Amino acid sequence: MPGSRLNADLWITEYITPYDVYHHGVTRVLAYARTEFQEMQIVECGTYGKALVLDGKWQSCTGDEFLYHEPLVHPACVNHGHPERVLVLGGGEGATVREALKWRTVKRVVMVDIDGQVVEACRQHLPEMHQGAFEDPRTELVIGDALDCLDDSAGEWDVIVSDLSDPIEEGPSFKLFTREYFAKCKRALKPGGYLVVQAGPTSPVEMAMHVRLVNTLGAVFGNVASYSSYVPTYAAPWGYALASDNPIDHRPDPARIDALLADQTTSQFRMFDGITLLGMLQTPKHIREAIQAETEVYTLVAPPKFFGKGVATEKGE
């Protein structure tokens, strides 16, 4: 590569589209396993610190994970206003639980992840992400199937955070982005509760899944909001979908939000505040128009399938 200096001997190649790839240089592999459900790596990379990689897909990295996890959790909590019981589905790193615990109102957080090996590896190797959240007395960890947990908890949760890995066909979560799954989430919410879903990239060439997920949620809930946050290690703006039968404030007053956060949270945010929330909720025109025109609904018969898996190669291969 003329004019460039490559310092890594191991590279994880993540396939974005059939024509585009993203290379992450790895300096050290901290953990590796082929679990019952997926291939897992925890690695150190040259620029963004430590990362969790599942089935070759970059999940989060210590250098910029706050740009993913803060937008994932707090818009739902803000719209609720006084969340006490939070259910996290997925979220193996523990960072999603960490964010929920920033709310002083929260009395209980249950995290359900199907892959105990991944959770244990994250507890050991990614303390920068969970920051002791697993040891907080308000936290309960369940290793199991998200669907089973939803079936057993009707009308129980103020906020549900669906922080599942991308729905690649070979992975464990592709059925959990469907109308049937979202209907189970709705039954598990208390009246006035909010569901938020990590909903895939929103760059123009990749946003089809996001648009259809928003449409699918709209088939179950009365109100849905699409919003995004740019995460550099994903090489794209990342989308979320917030859903409820209660109203969603698309133009919140930043001063009111800042006052709420000061009163109800520990205020330990790196990117999230009232102005950030207002900005995120101003969904760009091309995404709004695509959502308005979308007709497909994901179901168990026809679930979404995320493109590609990543591979690890040594320099020179």
C-alpha cells in the first residue's frame, strides 16, 4: 500500500456490501471461541482499543462504543421519564446495562443473553465497557432465550432494549427482528412503556433493513421513531427504532431534557444531552420518505437477513 504504513499483522475483513469491505487491524487477540451459537473474538485494535467481534461482525469497541450505547438506551428512558424496570435483550458487553443503571429511578435491570461464553469473556476482558454493571445489586443476568423471557414477563417492563447482534442467517438472532417478536415485546411492556431496537445501518445503500424494521414496528405499535448515531468503527451511521403506544416527542426542548437528566440520572454522559437528542430525532428526508413508501413487514416466515460475515486474515494473505 504505497504511502501507507501498516502496523497490524492480523486483519478482520468485514463485508459491508457485495462490493465494499472494511478492514480492522488487530494487534492482539484476547479471547477466541466457537460457541454453541456463534464465533467470538475479543481483540485489541490499533486505533479504537478493545473490541467484541461476533461472526466476523464488529459489535462495539472501547474507543467509540459510547456513540452506540448512549443513543441506544437514553431516548427511550427520556420519553418514559421515570423508568424503574428495564429489560435488556442481548448486550453481552454489559455496556447497555451500564447505561440503564445511570438512571437513579431504575430499581431493576434484567439482561438476557443466549450466549454465556460471550458474556463471561466480556466480563473478563472488557471491564472498560461494563464498568462493574454486572455486580450492581440492581442487575440480574439471565443466560437464556429472549423469547422465553418475554413469554414469562407480561406487562412487567417500563423500557425494553433490544440490543441483539445483526440478523445474519447463521447467527442466533435473525428471528428476533420480526413482527412476532415485537408483539411479544409489546405484551411484556407496562402501559406507557417503550421499546428500542438496534436497527441496522442507515447509509443510503444499506438502509433497507432499517426502513423495513421501522415499518414492521409500525405494524405493532402506534408510534415509531427512526433515529441514528454515527459510529466510526461501523463505517456508517447506525440506526435505532423507538416504539410505543404512548407519544414520542420528536422535538424535545433541550433545556427540559437537560433538567430531567440532571434530576434523574448520574449525568455521566459523553455524547448524550438535550441538544443531542433533539438532533438525532430530526430524521433526514431520504430516510423518512423511504419509511413512508415501505410496505414489507418482517415475519418469522420471512425474517431479515443481514449481509455477509467477516473473516480474519494475516498480513500478506
